[in-house]
Amino acid sequence: MRKALDVNNINPFLQSTMSVFETVTQLKLSVGKPSLAGFSFTKPTYTITVGVVGQMKGQAVLAMELPRALEIAGKMMFGMQVTELDEMASSALNELSNMIMGNTATIFSTQGKLIDITPPISVLGTDLQIRSDIDPICVPLLLDGTEYLKLYICVYEE
């Protein structure tokens, strides 16, 4: 298993996630305590994985329980009531991850680190187990002190 990304390189992921998420949803998140954690989800969970290539390699995964995913998709669709993760809702959530990771790539480029991203892959399921050859750093993102979603950073620098 590869070692996790240097802690100094986590900030662009967090900065981008917080900024883009607030702009798109009008919800202000705060950062919980990062930890090394495995991917295990027992409740219905929606995950969006975006690959990272270039001077850094790996994946970033945004994970949210189904009710959160529906809420976020609704906010992205101008307050529409979303009751199922249909094609439109999934597309909105995948676009959120594209915007977050595109912004992350831009932040890294200002630091002289060139990365690119792959199109997102999303999965909805219960009792999900995801494996990575890179130690995942899990950062809980909180809304009013309660965990709202999780960002997993499984990236290493070459």
C-alpha cells in the first residue's frame, strides 16, 4: 500500500471543496478531524470518484449518505424537491465533483504542480466496501457541527 499524500498537499483539496460547495449549494461546511480510514459504508451511500493524474496520482472520493445526496442535488437544481437519484440528480452531483476537482487542479497549478482529472464515476449502494492501493485520508465535512459528507483523498505525489 502506498503512503498517503503529504499533509501540506491536502489543503488544496479542502480549500476547493469548501469554496465550490458553498458557492453551489449556499451551505457553509467546516472541516472535521482528518484520519486514515477505510472505505466502508453500511447505510445507502452515494460515492463519486474522480481520478487524479500528472505529478500526483490516485483518486478523490466524495461520499454522502443518500438523504444528503438528494438534498445537495436539490440545492444544485435551484431548490427542486429531489426524491430519487435519477439521471439528472446524479449528473448534478457528478458536476459538483468535477467543479471541485477542476478547482483543485487550478490551485495546484498555481503552486507549480500539474495535475489533471478524469471524468467522475459514481456508485449508489448499501454495504459498500471500496479498496485502494493508496492509504485513504478521510476528511469529514460538517454542517452545523454534524457530519454532512466525507472527502477521501487517495493520492500520492511522484
